[in-house]
Amino acid sequence: MSSKNGNEGLTVAMISEHGDPIAPLGGQQSGGQNVYVYEVARALSKLGIKVDVFTRWESRKAAKVVRFARRAKVIRLKAGPRHFISKDKFGPLMPEFVERVLEYARLNKRSYDVIHTHYYYSGWAGLQLKHILGKKLLHIFHSLGLIKHRALAENDPSPKERTHIEKKLMRNADVIISTSPQEKLDMMREYGASGSNVVVIPAGVNLRRFTPLDKISARRKLKLPQDKKIVVFAGKMEKRKGGETLIKAVKEIQKNWPKIYSQLEVYMFSGDPRIQRKKEKKETTTRHALKDMIRDLKVDDTIKLMPGIEQDELHHYYGAADVVVMPSYYEPFGMVAVEAMATGTPVVASNVGGLKWTIQDGVTGFHARAKSAKGFARQIVRILKDPILERKMGRNGIEQVRKNYAWLKIAKKILAIYKQLAAKDTGKRK
């Protein structure tokens, strides 16, 4: 295939320091970034590109190198102790991480044409490698510190140096990918970035995994009741995902729409699927807070708070749902939204970040104001009370996703940037 498309020989060092592309999803720092790196690397592999994904080696049980596509592999590097460390505390580990990348390249005689980094500490590493190796740097933030801090205030764990690193990347990365027009606007308004090196390319969805599903068949497979109104939430165990808002919205439905509430079942999937075995302290605290809220508001007969599940099973829950809810305080893109849309399920989401663009209000779902339990309750009920609207929104979502969010289309746009950067680098050496 590579000989036909002319991409043979192009090799990319992709750095995702905390986002291991084949780690179980749902944990405190295993979510959209992991999926993005996995799917982009696989799609680039199909296009003939060799991709080495460098991530931090945090589990003693995990293999050092794992190939997950014909030309793509994850390389786990020892940087600090081999156990879980919050991604916002990686700063002291990053110089060693950079040394390990260089060591791997030297020992394996690996030469890279482009450096592609994800998140701010990976971006810091990319700036060092750009200087040392003399290669072009492509960066994607996945979230912006100033916007995240505004949404979370004192609950934001980000270090003070984050904003400094982000500003430096905006000035010195050769190209920055923004996953939505809103994110590019935020870079210019909040950081003073020129925007001249920013290209808007959305994230995508795996259209082979997330296919349209018949609701009756999906419920039968999951052994869920056919006569219930089902709402699904899926996200990392982070406060910014807005789990509290959904719980309060369910309470609003209980008070104001008791008939709907009597038919309601809410499934909240959040946290590491392995949570029964080993619990990270902060995640456990957040989970306990959500459990306490569910109990205190007396909605525990309706809301089921469960660990995260693998994507194949999540696909069937999307299909079984009448509506998927994304009450995030801040969301740069919103992969859950496009996954649900691909399945044929409408989405009620906060009118923030990338969700302003992925969800078309009144077409593929509804927007609600972030943190507004009443607003979310009202929009959820609008869909639950109108099966015809639900089906129409579901069909619209499938059409939008197929048109705009296939991973191979996304990867081709990224590949075009790689080629431009590699050509500039070659021209400079000549």
C-alpha cells in the first residue's frame, strides 16, 4: 500500500507521555487523548507511515514495546518510578523522558522525519527534541490550561508552569492542530497567539466500531428493559466531566417530571475498568463524592454509577440509550459525542468548547448551559418525551459523523502537514 501512495519511508516520533494508546480507557488519565493517538497512528499506518508512540512506562506488568498496527508501535520509556503518577506532576520526569527517547532512537538506529506531540508536557519534550534533532514539530494540546482553570478554579490540578509551556509551544511549534474553531479562538484570545501556525482538524470516530445500532437489539444484548427511558454518561473520573450536573439533573426530573422519572434508568460509566482491583486515591475520592450525592439526593433507585467499560460494550450502551449526556465544564472536542452520534443516538451536551461544534443544537441533539442541572433536565426530557424527534436526531447524527469524522480522513489531513514539514526540513538541509 505504501508504495502506491508514495508515503513509504516517512517516520514519525509521536509523543504522548501519559496517553498510552493501548491502555484501558476510563481512568483518571485514560480517555480521549489515548483514543486519538491510537486511531491516528493506526490510520497513518494504513497510509504507509511508520509511527513510534513514546509514552511513560508506569506499569511493571506492561511490555516495553507493543506493535498495535502494521507500522505503528507504542514504546514505553522508564521515567521516574514505574507506578502511577498524575500527569500534572510529570515536570521533574520529563528531562529523563527526553533522554530515553534519544537513547531509543540511537540504539535502534531510528531517524525521524517529524515530531508530533500531545498535551503540554509532551510538547515541552518536543521542543527539546526539535532543538536537539533539528526536526519540525507538530503539536496538539487536547486541552488548554487557562480554559480548564476557568472551568475548575481551585479544583484544577494543573501546575503553574503549564501556561508558560503552552505559550512557548504556540510561539515555537511549526504547526499546531486545533480540534475545533473554538479552541483556535481561545488560543488567540486567551494566550495572544497569532493563529498563523494553527490548523483546525477535528478528532474522529472509528466507524467500524461505532456503527448504527437498533435500540431493541442493543437492549436485548445487554439484558436491559425495553420499556425504560435510558440515559448514558461516559467519561473519565474527573470533576470537569460534569457528573455532578447529571446527578442534579436527574433530581430535577424526579421533582418536575415524575412520570418520566418513573421510567428512567441512568448509567454512568466512569473510572478505570480495573477499579475493583486497584484504586488511585484521587479517583476514589471523586467516585465516593458522586456516590454520596446520588444517595443524598435520593436518586439511587435510578442512577447506576459503574466503572468504565471497553469501547465495544460502550457501543451497545450508546445504542440502547434514548439519549447520551455530556455535561462537561470544559471539553476541547468531545469524542463521546461523535461516538454516540455514529451509533444513532442524540446527545445533550454543555455549550462549551468543541461541543459547540460537534453537536448541532436542535439537529443532532441539544445544548445546555454548563453546570445547569435545570437546563440539562429540560433538554433530556425534550428528547425522552418525543420518540420521533429522537429518531430524527439519531439519523442526522449518523449522517454528520460519516461526512466529517472518519479517522482516515483526519489522518490524511495530518499526513499532508507531515509532508509539508518534512519537505521544509529537507529543503533547509540542502
